[in-house]
Amino acid sequence: MIADAVQTTARGPRTEAEAAALAIDAETATESLTYSILEEDEDRDIWRIDAFPTTAEEQAALVQTLAQFPALRVATEKLADADWLAMALSGLPPVRAGRFFVYGAHDKGLVPLSAIALRIEAGAAFGTGHHGTTEGCLSAFDRLLKRRAFRRVLDVGCGTGVLGIAAARTGSAVVLGTDIDAPSVRIANENAALNRAKARFVHASGLNAARIRKPAPYDLVFANILAPPLVALSQDIRLALKPGGIAILSGLLRTQERRVLAAYLSKGFQLEGRLHRDAWATLVLKRRA
């Protein structure tokens, strides 16, 4: 582990930033790195990568990877000895995604009467609704709900549990979420209780555990993870879905969209729709019979 928490930031043109993000995903030493990419200044074409390495090896590999892109200005700074994550979250505004309103405790008084309110306290887990991938999944789900209902839902890589909780709050009878990160599972279950949502989250790697297979086949699978595991799980997600079932996939950059889509089309899926939020893509796919 790194003795002091650090943040590495890289700024530069969109093409370079997106290429660097692809390189980070492809590098084994940084494939689990927590980072974000967003547009900082549209007029000047400045995009920013914010990365939070947790080990010295991860930090060294990150710096080495970013060095391959000379157009990026890279800086690393020590984070203050404080609960910087909580401080950052306290300044985030609530998010509206279709019928869903995602907020933290500090915005409890802003919940509109017409919305399905999801109170999400992130802690150390991913998925407050502010990231383009989470917001994209919620918006895609909202659109689907106008046409059909989903009785059984699986949330792969649940993070805070926001997607599974959204499904439970809109009538899904069986909602199961999984994550390889034990603290995320704990936080997701706490958030489910906080929202009085009948969703259960379990610690698991992959989709072959008996407790994941037992409720299958699912009507809907969320997978808001990263592009490489999305590709690797394409067959498992197909088998988890019933024919005609829907997969909402995100966690991928627009530049990774073709690769992920090709993997699922080859497994018998058809593209139903896509959403773009900043540099991120969300795919809606239907399993053919």
C-alpha cells in the first residue's frame, strides 16, 4: 500500500486522454486502478484523467503508462490527511436520471415529489450516480421501464448498489447484486436497507456461484464494470439471461465500444440502444433466442 494517499492527474487533448485511458486498461498492473476521465474545458479541448493508485507498483505503472503520451501534463499530489472522499462527496450535487433522483444525506431536502429518490452514501464504493456510466445505466433503465417490467435482476459489479436498488424500488421481485470487493458489498447492503429496497448483495467473483445461478434466468443484467471484464463475461452474462432478456453494459469508454459490442454480438445479442455521457458509453443489448 502507499503510505500516503495520492492523486495523479493528467490533462491534455481528448485524443491523447482517451488513448491514455485505453493504455491504463490494457496494462495489467493498472487494470484495477480507480480513475475517471472527463472533459474539463470544451473550448480549449482539455480533458482530464484523475487516478487514485493504492500501491507503489500501481503508481509506478501509472506514471510509466502516462509518460507514453507527451501531450498530457501529468502531476501527482499527496491528499490531505482527512476523509477526503467524504469531503468530495459532500460537495456533489444530486443527480436526476429519468425518474430517478440520486442524492446524499446533505441534499435530503431537495428530493422532488415526482421522483424515485435513491439515497446513496458511497463510502469507499463506486457508484454515486455522478459518474457518466452510472447515470447512463439509470437513464437507459428508465427508458426500458416505459415499455416493460423486469421481475428478476442481476447487478454485476454492484459498487454502492445503486442500480440494483433502482430495480427493487421500481417493482423487481428478485434483485441480486455481486461484487469482488467485500467493502462494496457491505456498503451496498447498507444502502439497500437505507432505501428500504428488497435487494441482496453478495461477495462473489464471476457468475458461476450457486447463489447467483439459483435465481436465473434473469430478465435484466446490469454490468457497470470495465471493458476487459465485460468482454470476458459476455458468455456468462448471456447464460444468466433468459431469451429476450436485456443487458445494460457500461464502464467502457466510447473508444472501447466497438470491441465490447463485437463480443456480445458474437454471443447472440442484438443492439437495442446506446447512450453517451462525456467520454463514456452505455450499451443496451437484447439476448436473442
